[in-house]
Amino acid sequence: MDPAGIYHRPNPKVSSIITILVVIVIIVLFLFKYVYIYSNWSSQKCLNGNWFLAPLFGKDSKKALNDCINESGVDVLGDELTNLNRRLEENDNKLMSQDKEIENIRNGNTDINKVSRGGLYNVVTSSKENNERVKGALSNLTKSLLVSSKINQDTINMSKTLNSSSFANMLKKYRDVSKEVNKK
């Protein structure tokens, strides 16, 4: 028999077939995912860090990252700006109603007692309360500073006392002797 004419027919095992099938399924899943992201790039680029893989989809990753940052920033800023606009409108409405009350008082159209029970009285009362809170906070801050300075002064005095103690003098003498010995 001629050895060149003999060939071995492959004998696939079950585990080999299963491995090949698993690899093919994984490749197909990756292809489906790739096609899905590629066809929906505008909505998928910011999800799961897909902007990082932008070159695989023929896109610029820096541009995709900037777009994602801008979109998320706009969402956050949009919510905050909406809240701020609502608060500003409420404050404007309150201010306009108080301006009307003041104008009515100037013109003599409103009884001063009614107004004193209304919005202006509330403004004055809240201002007084805020002033009292600020006074209390400043008082606490001043007390804290005094205590802190007293502690610092005591620490400085203790340090001076320790530096002039007999133990400190012994350490100084030891250092002097040690320096003299090291010089020789």
C-alpha cells in the first residue's frame, strides 16, 4: 500500500461538535448585537459604554463621548432649570402681590391692619427670625473661637513649660554630648 494514498477520515467526537456549535452561537449573537447597535447607533451609543466601541461601528469615539456627556448634562440641567424656573415664578408672583399691597397702602386703598396680618407681616417676622438665627450662629462661632484660642494658648504655655523642664534640659545636654562625640 502506498502511504500517500491513505488518508484519515476525521472522526468528530460529541464534545467537539458541541464546542463548535457553542462557538457558532456566540458568534451569531455577537453579530446580531453588532447589527442592532449599528442600526440604532443614535439611541445605543450612550448605553453600556458603547461610545468606547465607536470605531468598530465606523464612528468617532471622542465625538460619541462628547454627545453622551452633553445629552446627560442637558437632562440633568434641564430638570434643575425647570425647578429653578418654577421657584423664580413663585417668587415673582409673591413679589408682585407684595408690590400691589404696598401700592394700595400708599394710595390709601387698604387698611394697614389688614396688611400687617398678611404677607408683609410675614416678611418682617421671618426677617426677625432669620436675624435671630444669624445672631445665635455668630455667637456660637465667637464662643468656639474663644475656646479654640484658649486651648491654643494653653498648648503654647504647656510647650514652653516642657521645654524649660529638667527633662528637656537633660535631653539638650544629651544631644550636645552626642554631637561632640560624633564630631570626634
